[in-house]
Amino acid sequence: MDAADMGQDLERVLLTEEQIGTRLDALAGEIDADYAGRELLLVGVLKGAVMVMADLARRLHCPVEMDWMAVSSYGAGTTSSGVVRILKDLDTDLTGRHVLIVEDIIDSGLTLSWLLANLRSRGAASVEIATLLRKPEAAKVDVEVRYVGFDIPTEFVVGYGLDYAEKYRNLPFVGTLAPHVYSD
């Protein structure tokens, strides 16, 4: 799927596939340096982080294991409900592990704040966060994020794993959705 396939649903491309790839290369370099000599467990947050986690993991040179967690504070709408539910828990014991949570986007920070506290309570040696996108102006709680791909404006974005009502995740870029799509 590309921009032409979206027709009038795409307002604009915010980040190109090339920009995302270049930034993931840089983030992988930072992560490799920070975790040199240590084993790293990447914890992807489903479903949005699938693209970020796959592409980031392939760029890393340090040994990694991967696990997935699904938590939800969204419905089919465009804003967080603030109520977190675990839909799929980890299969891995975190005791003594160095954990890097991989996110697609951080907006309010509510879900991530909850997730961070939850994973730290499981006995991990360290828990840090990497995200492709962050909306600083949308933050409702302060969450320390060690690796940030891009700070973006408070707009509803899709693509590269991000969806609206489960659509548009397979776009290779991040774009803004035309208001007519979600304003009925």
C-alpha cells in the first residue's frame, strides 16, 4: 500500500520511509552502544509496534530476544480511553533481564506509564523505552523515554504500524489522515 492507494483519505505524508529508516539506523547505533556486552529483551507493544520492532531488531548488532505484549487503552476512536487492559501478556520471565519496551507512538503517556511500572515490578534489571514517535504536547504524565525517533505535532497519524480502526498499518510511511475519514 502506498500514498496513491489511499486516495482522498491521506491528508499528507509526515515522515517518509527513507526518513524512518535513517532514524532507526541511528537509534540502533545508540542502543548497540548502550547495551554492549549485555543481552537485551525487546518487548514490543502490539499491534502498532510490529513494524518498528521488526525494522529496529534487524538493525541491531547486539544479541536480542523478543517478546510481545498487547495492552489497550484505545477503541476504534482517535484518543486514549485512559483505562489499560492486558490483552496478551509476556511469555518471558523478566527477572534480572535488561528490557527495552518498543513502542510505535507515545501521546498521553498513560498506557506507557502503567506498562513501565508493571514491567519494573517483575524484577527486571533495567527497563527503558524506545519509540518511533512521541507527541510531547499531548503528554498527560511525564514518562522518561530513552530513545525517541521523532517528536511530532498532536495530529492523528497512520502508517508504519499505526492504524485507524485497524486500517492503514501497512503503509511504509507515517501520514495524517484526512478529517473526513474519522469525523462522522
